[in-house]
Amino acid sequence: MNDFSRPFVTAPETYDVLVIGTGLAGITAAFRCAKEQASVLLCSKTRLCSGSSFYPLMDTIHCQCTMDPEDEAIFLQDIAEAGKGMNDPWMNQYYVRHIRESLSFLSQIGIPVYKLPEPKLACFASHPHDLFFWKNWEEIRRILYTRAEEESTLTLKEYISLCCLITADGQAAGAVFYDSRQDLYVYVKARRIILASGGFGALYKHNLNSADVAGEGHSAALKAGAPLINLEFNQFIPGFLSPVYKVVFREGSLDYCQGLYDEEGNELLSHYLAKEEIKNCLAKRAPHGPFTTSDGSAPFDLALFEGALRAEERGVRIEYDPAILSDSRSYIADYTAWLKSDFGLDISKDPIRIAPFFHAANGGILVDHRCETGVRGMFACGECAGGIHGADRLGGNASGSCLVFGFLAAQSALADASASLRFPGRDDAFHQFHACFSKEEDRNLLERDIAESSLRNPDQIITRVKELLWRYGNVVRREDLLKKACEEMEEMKTHYCAWDFLSAPDADPKQTQKALLAEHFLTLAPAILESMRARRESRGSHYREDYPSMDSAYTLRFAARLENGRIQLEKRPAILTLPPAE
């Protein structure tokens, strides 16, 4: 610690609520708290309106909503069927009862919300429900910049990266950030913290997220003592490798799919299915974007992944019937028109190559029914929160959950804000910061093995973690491959010390950010992989090639904790019955 010579400052103001993340959940929580006259600091790793909520290569964000009060029971039935016992029924009830008022809050803060003219059968739903949507990210960002300036108690801070969370007597008390524009570390004191930092798609080489969706909230929560849950349940969706990288695939287009082809022109689905079965498989696959083991459509994704692995970076070619351009359904017509207008892409004839991309995490930081985590005074909402969704998640419920539980997290934080909290001083906060990133006990090992430069290089670690998770934590998982990935991850953790970079006086902002990211990756990735190893069955989005069937012995949930630098898994019972949500 004595060699630390970089600026470490304490922010001048103590805030009632610190909100980390500026996607839908963070925006909802921050504006809700500000409207109650709480002092709020809203922090973004990039710009306002960030993360998956405002992913630039997607035309719209959809939110599933009940059609009327009678639709609530049907909606809950759909959620339970998709969740396969891994979802929280209380929170699902809370969602269906509060989604309409949460949508109205978007309108109150100036975001235009539209409704599809027809009820939509969303991904994994058995019944159509109302679907609302919003679009035009730059216009929304402009509106919210103006609204943020109008809220006298709301402070917006952009381009600061979360390093770690600060606690006092077992309670959340603030956080340390890296301000890349000023090249300094900032300790922010806050009576309550709301984590709305999004998912962890950036841990995968191919993902349908922006680069800031990198799991920093999960990593910081683990180090602060909060458990994570359901990390093995993640959504993988076909995405474009070319001609426009990372464009989101619209699942309804599979109604017109004429086949998947490798470099030699071989049709890949025929390796898994007889010719007469392919059409039936595509019909089952077309209603939902994410991969699932639940409905017989899995061969499409298994063939796609196998082909993508063989083709390395080139992907698998998909061909469409030109009749897709005549489909008048808004869900298809808007998509094909968007591809044409924004990218000059004619889906009916231009060569399109796809692969399985990580899209969204169904699990995350374990929260209770107040959205509070395992650390008192620290709340989580949006994609970084876990336990709400199950083995599969209904389409449109991710964005809806950001709104509903962003609102609930704000209410809980406001009701629980303690003015008597003891805030750590600057030196205490610095010691906690140092403890999160140093390896003093391993210094001799680190110095002895300094020749292993690839294991200590943040760039190479980040690249390797992305590769390992995409290859071994994708739609196909197997014990020997997961074990291999875990062992390699452990070797990187053993040799890497982020503090060497964070404390270096000559480190530039880009190097510092990469050093932080590598540490976050090496904290979170083992928890994801160990959760996949522990679930020796196939359920919903989790497919084990060596355990291809669902097993009732695994009607339980795995919670990951960090103990002495190692991931430990706890078995948690699946919550099957609860009193009605308020």
C-alpha cells in the first residue's frame, strides 16, 4: 500500500441514495428517489441511457403487460411454466400487478411509450398479452438529460467505473469509483446503494450487449458479501456475425428459414434431424428468441453452435424465403424495414452469417422481496438482480422487471435510509479498496512466476475469459469442458494482481480500466462456471450434454458466495408457494 501514489479523493457530498447504472432500472430508481426529494447520485460507466436497455443494434425494446385484471392469472401461469420452478412466485405476482403503473412512470419522466396494435405471443408464453415498446435511443437520452437537470436533488456522474463497495458494521456505506476523465479514484458516501449495473454479457466473446454490461455489480456484490443465484440460467440468441456484427436476430424470421449452411454448403440441421422433422423444429423455434431445452426446438441451436465452432469466426449461413418481405405483421415488417433502412440489408437475399450470442442473464445478485441483497442497505434491481426469473424468462419481462423492481428498490431504499449510519473515513475506505484488489499474501508467488506474463496481462486475461465462457459456457455444456475452463480460470486468478496496475503511477486510464475489468471477470466468471457444473441436469436455458434430461432432484437453486477468495455454492430450496404479493 505504501507505493500507492495515485489520487484517491472523497466526494464532498454524502448522498441519501447512490444508484449505480443508467439503464431502465437505474433510471427508474434514481428518478423515483429524486421525486421524493432524496439526494441521489446516479452513476454511469458510459453515458446516460446505457446497457442492454439501450442496445444500439436493436430497433426497439418490448415490455410484456397484462391485458386486464383477468389476465393476471394467465400471465402468472405462463411465467411459472417458463421458470421451471426456479422463479420467485411472489416477485412474479408483484410484477403482473404493478407493470402498468410502472409503464406509466416512463411516460411521466418523458419517455414515449407505444403499444403494439395486436396482442403478442411473447417468447415462451402460451398466451398472447399486451406488448408495449419504446425506441429512438438518442431522443430518449436527450429527454432524460433535460429531466435530470430539472431534478434539483439528482446528480448525474458519467464515465466512472465501479471499483468496489464500501461497508461499515455490515451495512452498505458507499463505493469507490475510478473516474477515467480525471484519472483518479473517488470514494462516495451514501446511506443506501441501489445496484442497477446490468448483466454480464461482456464476459462472452460474442454477446448482444454493449461493452459496459460487464458484471462489475455482481463482482463488487460478491466481494461485499452478497450471494448470487441462478447464474447457470442465461439466454443465448442467434446474432449476426456478418454483414453487420452484433445485430439482434428476430426469432419470428424463422418462419421463413430455408436452412443453416456451413462453408461447403452442407445443411447443418440434417445432422440432427430427419428432413421431415426440420420444419417442425423451426416452427417450435420461431416463437422465441432464446435457446431452450423445454420444447423440442434445441436441435436448431445445437446445430448452430457446432457449425459456429467449426467455422471459427465466420459463423453459419442462414437463408430465407423471399416471402418474408411480404409479411405484414408489425413484429416482422418493422424488423425487415429497420434492417433495410439502417444497414442497407435485404434479409431475403444478402448473405447473413449467425452464431449463438449471449443475450441476457436470468440470474444475478440474490434479492429479497424488498430488493435488498445479503448486505443491509444494498439493493439490486434490473438484470443484475437474481431470483426473479427462472430457467427461462418470458420475452418482454426483462425490461418490465427493470421498471417494476427499479421502482420497488427505490421505495425500499427510501423507507430504510438511516441517517445514523457510521461512514468509514477516507483511510478505512482506502483499506477496503486495497483489500479488494491486492494479493499481499501471494506476493512471493507472483514475483517468482513473473515470467508467466500472459497470466498477468489484463488484455490477455479479458480475451481469454471471453473465449472460455463462449466456448464452454454456451448452449452446450459438459463436465470435462467446464472443469477445464474452471482450472484455467483458477490459474489466471492465482497469477493476476490488479493492484499492480491500479497503484502504478504511470498507468493510463485505459490500462486502469482494463485492470479493473480483468479483476471483475476473474471474480465473476468462476461463479458462473461452477453454477453450470453443479446443475447436473438440463432445465430451460441450461443444457448439459452429459445430463440431457430434467431431474426432479435439482428442483433447487444454487447460490454462489465468495469465501477466502474462492467460490462456494449453497443449495437453496426452490420457493414454490408464498402469500400473495401486495
